Amino acid sequence: MNKQKVYNTIHYVLLIVLALATLLPVLWVVLSSFKPQSELFRVPLTFLPQKWTLQNYVSSLQAGNFPVYFSNTVFVAVVSTFITVMVNLMAGYALAKYIFKGRNLIFTIMIATLMIPLQVIMIPIFLQLKNFGMLNSLWGIIIPPAATPTGVFLARQYLVNLPDSLIEAARIDGAKEYSIFFRIILPMSKPIVATIAIFSFMWRWNDYLWPLIVITDNKKQTIQQALANFVGQLQINWSDLLAMTTIAIIPVIIVFLAFQRFFFSGIAAGSVKG
Amino acid sequence: MKQHTKGNFHQTAAPLLFLLPNILIFGLFIIVPAIQGLRMSFTEWGVFTTPRFIGFANFVELAQDTVFWKTFSNTIVYSLFTVSLIMVYALALALLLYKNTIKGEKIFRSLFYIPSLLSMITVGIAWRFILGDEMGIINYLLRQSGGSGIPWLTDGNLAMVSIIGVSIWAQAGYYMIILIAGLQAIPLELYEAATIDGASTTKTFTAITLPLLRSTLLVVMVLSTIASFKAYELISVMTKGGPGYATKLIVQQVYQVAFLEDRMGYASAMSIVLMLIISIFTLVQFKFTGKEQDYE
């Protein structure tokens, strides 16, 4: 019994130490963003701001195009997520509930391309976007990565388990195929729609490489691009940068807190793109 | 499953229409570029010049390109250390948190997952702020306690160590979640039987936990290996590949040669080599750990 107590104490101490190592870097950045510029590097450094201020947030929101970057990112993330969910759910439905020639071949090709990272084909993708006149357009960021093998895979996996009898009954009642999808399948797919939507949103919000390839026009950039440019300057204005970084982090933390259970079940369900 | 195709025209056309948007996007932006990339690697190709077929010349040049081989070996070193340390650390976290027996377990899981939510750009910014030579908090604390500052990002070897450390910090929580799911799938009866037989904790771990966790560990290994070969953002923010070429990885070099030096054919050849390495590593991992993981 005593031994168990010692064991439990060690267990907790270990967890707390590791949790601090995980969280303190994030906290340090967030807290520092509330310090006045004069205090940021003033010795002795203090963990909490001596004087709390929102000055860095005000100045970074006023400086340059930050509000534009923010709204670009919101637009890209929201629209992409909607398209990704619809396109993948429809494909997953076709693969799960219809029998037709080439079904297995299509599914196999999709799964096989899971292994091809964007980084490997970014050059021909760039040229393809150039051919289609999609460079420097937010649609060039939104459309190309909307069809994801993981999304199709998760949707198919979920829909296979829905009973066929529902679809049969609707057909006997004379329902059209598309209305079966929108009226019956879609409402029943809420958990998998939520999972795909959350991971899509997170990925789009955080993505840097795709916007980097597509966008050169300053006014079309996303937050991650703006942050990378900011940190690439010779003289970094750390106060503003930390405030912008915090603003970029807040949405993903909110989504995580609101939909926590979908995160963990989604990751466990398959190798979801992070 | 019942045969649905025998019905009317609508039921035959419907699946194809449902698949159409996906196949269009997928074909135009993944399949076609993948084939195009292979073709490009045999050409001299700039954005504003006419492509010219040059056979294997790109690959011959690549074989003698010392900068490329430096980024190649950097990528291998980065990948080996990041993947193996992530596996050890994520497994340790998962073992501390999978049993559902101690209070606050769920909160701890969420806390450890938080870095995985952040973009690699923001992770890089945070750690550059923390590891800064003069003004970073770590060096400040070291100096306060009588030591001297450490050039975390400005010394070649240390910069690679820092990048690897930050990569582990940023990703371990994600793989921890996968491993927790794997650990929870092991039947409890096996552990009970082992306890009755008087097996030690170590023995239980090596005889039950590790073998039954093998397919999950394989998934973690493959995913983290692919992630490490794709690494780009973190380095571009923290070191820009420097000092010198000390932390430059293949993807950085591909980007520079393709988009800054406008040698897209040559950069495509590099991409092909990168794809080959990824495929070889993945295959070897499947071979060494036994049967293939099916997608269930």
C-alpha cells in the first residue's frame, strides 16, 4: 500500500515536470506579448509582466496589412473546410454505398498517394497553378488540396457502417439519389463531418507551404506567411511579433477546447493529416 | 452488400457524379503534377524558358553536388534522431497516461497535445525568442546562475540539436495520442494473467506491451519519418538552414533551387531523390517490423 503511494507520487511529479516543460514556452510567449516594449528584454526578466499592456496588439493590428492577412486566412480556412468536407464526403459515399466498375482501383490509387508529400510535387503543382491562372489567388490555395485521401478514407470508413436498408427504403419511396445523400446521409454523418472539418480547419489555418507557393502579392498573404516574413527581417520587432503570434494561436486553441473529443478520436481513427 | 447498379440510370450515374469533384481536383493537382514532376527531372526547365530534354544530366550533376549531399546527410541525421527520440518520448508519455486510473489524466493528455496544435511557424518563432543568444530566456537563466550563454542557434552542431529538440517538443503529443489508443486496445486479461504468474513489470512490458503495440509503433514510426523528411517551416524560421549549411534540409534546397534560382528541372530531380528516400525508408520499416499494417 505504501509502495503504491510512493509510486503514485513519482508518477504525478513526473507528469507535472513534463507538463511544465511542454507549456512554459507557450506561456512565456503569450505573457511576453503583454509586456511593454521597454520591458521585454529589461534585466531582470520577470515571468509575469510588471505592467500589463495591450499596446503590442494595438500597434500590430494597425501596422501594415495584418487585418488583411487575418481575414485572408479566415476566408481560406473556412471555405476550404466547407469544400473539403463536401468533396470528400461525397466521394466516400460513392465508394461506400455503390458498386461500380473501377471502385477498388480508385480507392487504391487514392490511398497510395497518401505517401506523396506536397513537398515532393510542389514544383509541378506551381506550374499547374500557373497554367490555370490561379497564382496569387486565394482560390489557388483553397481548391488544389481540398480532395484529401485521408478525408475520403475516413468518410468511407464511417459510411460503410450505415445500414443499407435506409437507402433502399428511401429509393422505394421514390427519392432521388442526390436527395438521399443530402437529406439522409449528410445529417447522419455529423461525427465524421466534424472530424474532417476540424482537421481541415486546423491544417489550413496553420499551413505555410501552400500559400508560399501560390501567393507572392503582399495583399493576398496569410497569417503564417506574414509571421514568417516578419521573423525574416534583420531587425525583428519582437513585441509586435509576439502579439501577432498569439493572435495566430488563439483560433486553434479555441477550436481545440470546443471540440476536444473529436481530436483524439479522429487521430485514433486513422492517420489524420495534422 | 446488395447489388445497386442494376437499377435505373440514376443509380449508375450517381456514384460517378459523387466522385467527380474529388477525382477532378485530385487528378489535376496531385496525379498530373506527380507525373509531370518525373518528366521535369529529365529537362532543363525555367519559368520563362522553353523546357529542354537533357536525359540524365540533372542526376549526373546531382551526384556531384556537394551542397545537395550536405542537405541529404543533414536530412538523414535530423530524421534518425527526431524519429527515434519522438518514439521514446511519446511512448513514455503514453505509458504515464493510458490507464484511466489517476486523477486529471485527461487534462494532462490535452496539455501534452497543445504544442501539436500550433503551426511550425509559430513554434519556430516561440523557440527563437526563447533560445536567442543575447536576449533569450534560457541563456539569461544560465548567466543568472553563474554559467555562460550557449549559442543554441548560431553554432552548427548545436543548431541541429536545437532543431531536433524543438521538433520533438512540437510533435510528441500527437504521437502520444496514437500510442494511448494502441495501449488501450491491449486486452486487460493479458496483464492480469501476467500478474498472477508473478511476472515483473519489465517482463510484462517486454513480453506483452511491446509485441502487442508493434503495429501502432510502426504507424508512429512511418508517420514521423515522413513528417521529418518534409520538414521545412521550423528551420526556415529558426535558422534559415544556417549557420552555413549546418541545418539545411533537402526541402529547403529544393525550394531554393526551384524558386529562387529558377532551375525547376534540376530541383525536380532532387524531389525525385527525396521521394525515393521516403519510399525506401517506409518499405524498410514495414519489412523490419513484420507484416504490413492494413488500413483498418
